Amino acid sequence: MTEAIIQHMKDLPSSHLLGGGTAMCAGCGGLTALHEIYDVLGTNNVFVNAAGCMTMLSVYPFTPFRGSWLYTAMASAPAGARGVRDALDILIKKKRIAAEEDLDVVVLTGDGSAYGMGLSSTSSTIDLQTNYIYICYDNEGYGNTGQQTSAATPHAATTSTSQDYPGYKKDLFSIWVANKPTYVATVTGADPLDLAKKIEKAKNLTGTRMIIAMAMCPTGWGYDPIHSIEIGKLAVKTGVFPLKEYHEGKIVHTKIPSHRVPVEDYLKLQGRFKHLFEPQRDEKQIAGIQARVDKYWDEIE
């Protein structure tokens, strides 16, 4: 019976393998991006997954991918990936496996790991010029344990541990770029063409390649799952989530909204920002968020 189940899993197309029969939330923007990323990366890989939302994809002894899956503690995925990469290189060097049997090593973490507790080990892997791809699905909070505030939580958002969050989202893109890896990019499943181009580019490079994927989160952000793609598109159209990439010392914005829509069009669809509009409109706070977005784009234009 077990062999029959395993064969059935192998026969399924990739679109059925990611998220099928799991406890993932409806409308998950992180899973949408991962679907699209996996379609480009293919199956010849090993995923090193830190504790987080995407851990729910894998139920022992099965994983949702045709390749391999390694589960680590939240802070340890980059370190684990370094170990896997070293092991593969040693096996190839000693001719224990053929070069064509090599695997792409892919880290998969949420923002809790990428922006916070895993940042030190990530920096170390960049310093060592580790040949791997790092994917961070960014839902701007500790989504798997109740959407607590993380270093990725945006200003004024409400989480399960903060009301009208007074802090500001950490600029992980700039932090990664400062370490000078091979490649860094931001993507969203709401713009699959831009995403596919960047993943294809990353796949064909060597060295440390890093992807921040916007992960629209219905349960954590407070909206109907049917609006996930709309919210993802609005994040780009308002300029809240810039689509850009870093390669060979240059940062290029791959999509510049020529006529940015007001930031409030993005905010008002999400329950975590409801207090900015009800019971009365907080003009000062909304204007402040808009001003910070405008300042970002004014500085690059």
C-alpha cells in the first residue's frame, strides 16, 4: 500500500504536489509565489525549510516536491543549506556521485527567520559565497503561530501582539545587497511574468541568490482570500512593494508604476489597517505612510 501511495504521488503533476491535501490557508500569497517559483526551478533540487508556514506542506514521510526536503529550526536553514551544499560538492569531488546528479540547494523561510533570527547564519553563507538559492516568503509577521509582530511588520499594522505598530519594516533587500551576494530580487505571485523572469535568471547564475516573495496573508492581514491577487497587485501599483533586482553591483527596478494609486487603496482592504479608517479616519497616519512611499520613489527617479 505504501509503495502504491508513493507511486501515485510521483505521478501527480507539480501543480497537485504543492499544497494539495495540506493545511495551508486559502488565498496564501506565499504558496502562490512558491507554485510559480517551483515551476521554473524544476524538480532537481533539495529544499531546506525553516520552521514556518510552509512547514505545513510536508507531512512525514511525504513532501510536496519531487526532489528532497530537509526541515530545520527557524534560525538554521541557511546553515543547513551550507552543509548540504558542502556535502554535495565533496561527493562530486570524490566521485561518489556524478556531476549530473548534483542538486540545486534551495532555502525556504518566512520573514520571521529571514528578517530576524536567521539573519546571522544568512550573512555567513553570503560571506562564504555559498552556491544556493534563498527564498523568503514575506507575510510580514509570524504567520504560522498567530501573526505576531516580526521585523517585517509594516508601520501602523495591527498584529496579535501589537496595536497600531509604531515601528517600521526592516529593509531586508538593502541588508542582503550590502553583503554583496550574486543576486537579490523581490517578486510577487500577483505578477507571474516578472517573477518567472527573475527566477529563471537566478537559476542560471551561480553563487548566493536571494529572493523576497511578497506573501499576501488573508488570515494575518484580515481580508477575504478572494482578494489576495488584487492586494498583491495594489502593493505594486501603490509603490508599497517595489519590484527590483540587484546584480553585478547594480539595482534595477523592474516595474516602476508610472501613475501610482494612493496607498490607502491598498491599506483599506486589510483588517490590520482598519483602525486607520474606523471609527474615524486617521489622516495624519495615512498621510505619513503615503509620504514614506513617495519619498522612496522620489529618491530613485
